[in-house]
Amino acid sequence: MNGRATFARIDLAALAANLTAIKAWVGGRPVLAVVKADAYGHGAQLVAQTLAAAGADAFGVATLDEALELRAAGIEHPVVLLGVLPARAAAEAVAAGIEVAAYDRGQVEALAQAARAQRRVARVHVKIDTGMARLGVVPQDVAGMLVGLAGVEVVGLFTTLALGADPKGSAGPLGKLAEAAAALTRAGFSGFKVHAANSAAISLNREAFLDLVRPGLLLYGVRPEPEVGPAVTPVLSLTTEVVQVREFAEGLPVGYGGTFVSRRPSRLATIAMGYADGLRRSLSNRAELLVRGRRAPLVGNISMDLAVLDVTAVAGVAVGDVVTVVGKDGVESLGAAELAAIAGTIPWEILTGIGRRVPRLASQGAR
């Protein structure tokens, strides 16, 4: 770790405070904290342990490996596998006590068989397709997918809202979810929790709160819509270092392809971060980073491991100076949402794209 110049610092106090703010916003409803994709790039084990101590009720992941990672980290809370579980992995999921998204009769049969063989119960959250056209079962087929399968307990019924932030746009999907709940009840199932609200719906659509909520991005301090929703604080800051500073004459091409050519005598600083670390190549010649409290433009194409800043207008930049990619430096700040807008993507992709070789360091206050 001492050989690395690039770090992601995770503010655990901000993370816990964000959970508290979300719980208050949704009226104390249970929170299923979504920690898939390595907790949106923040470090799943560290995040889950912090949120468990702060009052999270359950955790959501996308794969069985992610679920087992939480168990290995000592997480005893309910862990819900919200994504794909192939039938061949049913026995392992049941053995670890993982709650599973159910979306296919063959998959549920495999869970039931594994549960009976282990003398356990397979707990499932039935995934209803209400308009995403991805994973799930339509309401009219939900009872037929489940009836007659000993060893399976339905503990949840859920959907993903394609238009979660739009109350009008989600009215139809929420109606379909209610239809599926009624069908399950008629088939003799009871006691299951119905859930639909992701971060966007938590912020803007109280009709979607239902029995529990599933915040992801909000937990990490990024609001899908600025100034709307619970007051949260960014949890992650991402920094690197200047590793070389050089003076160059006018007319110098920079980086692969020479996409930038200096238009004046320039002072250029090489930084120890590239697209393999999460500095997206689409930010080349478009974004600015922070150094010595000032913004400095990225020039030339970002490489896998390195990038270049034009620091001509920033006095005193030297080797070892901290460069802020996400976070604050003096009065200036850069957020994942700003970088996403420049790169033509979304904050989720910026955060989950931070490379695994970037150490995540716990702190009680991000830069």
C-alpha cells in the first residue's frame, strides 16, 4: 500500500449519518441497504459492517459471491440477493442463509429441493416485472411459479421501478405490484414485505415507500436529483498525487494520439492515476481536477495508469502534491455527478468504476 499514490477515503461517520437521515425521511421504515458492486465502489465489507452497527435492517447484493463476502465479513443480518441466482447455485445460497430473488419456476424448484435436502427453508423475494423488461415474473404468473413447493418461504415481493422518481410514471408499476401481492395472498401466502423504492423513489416518490426501502446511491451521499430528498453527505473522496512536473514549449502534443497540443509555454503535471483506477478516458481534454485548491484541466488522452494536468495557472505545483478527483480542496469541490455529466454517463458508473487496485481507507472525515 505504501507504493500507491491513489486512494479512496471512505468517511464512515458520513455513511452512518446518511443512513440515519434516510430512515427519518421514510418514517422509520426498515432499510435494505444496497451494497452490490463492492458497495458502489466504496468497499462492501467496510460499508456493511458500518451500516450494520448504524441500524441497517438488511443488505442487498447482486450476486452470490457478493452475498458470501458479507457472510465472511461477519454480517449476520438478512442478505438479499436481488440479482441472478442460477439454479445450480441454489444449494450454496440456502446453506449460507441468503434470501434470493425468485423469478423462474425452475430456479425456485431448485431452491426448494436444496432446502429439503438440507432440512432448511429457502427464503425468497419474488421479483415482479412491472415494466423494466429485464428480470422477473408478470403478476398473473406469480402464484403458479410458487404453489406446491415445500421448503420455500416467501418473505418479500418486489419490483424495480423504471421511472422511480416520477410518481405518475410509477403509478402503473405500483398497481401491478399490488396485483401480484393480491395474487400471492389468494394463493395462501402471507407475511411478506412489499418493496419498490430505490434512491430516486425515496427522494421523490412517497407512494413507493411501501413496507421497506432499498437505498443505494443515497447511502453514499449522492442524490439522484440535487437538492431533493434526505440531506446526505458524500462518503467517498478520491485522490492521487503529482509524480512529475515539467515545463514545455508551445506546440507540444500530449498523450496517445496527440489529441492535445499546447498553445503556449506550459507547465504540465503527470498524475499517478489512469482509466484502470477509475479516471474515465472519456474525461480526456474535458474535465478539470483539483490541485492546491484550484481547478486544472486534464490534457491529452488519459492512459491506463497516468494522466496529465495543465497546471500553468496554478502556482507552486510540485511532486507529491495531492490531486483531488472526487471531494473537496479548499473552497472547490468535485462530485461524482459532475464528473458523470462531463463523461456523458451517470454517478453510479463513476463510483463503481473505481478500480480494485485503488485502496479504500476508512476515515472519520473525507477530504
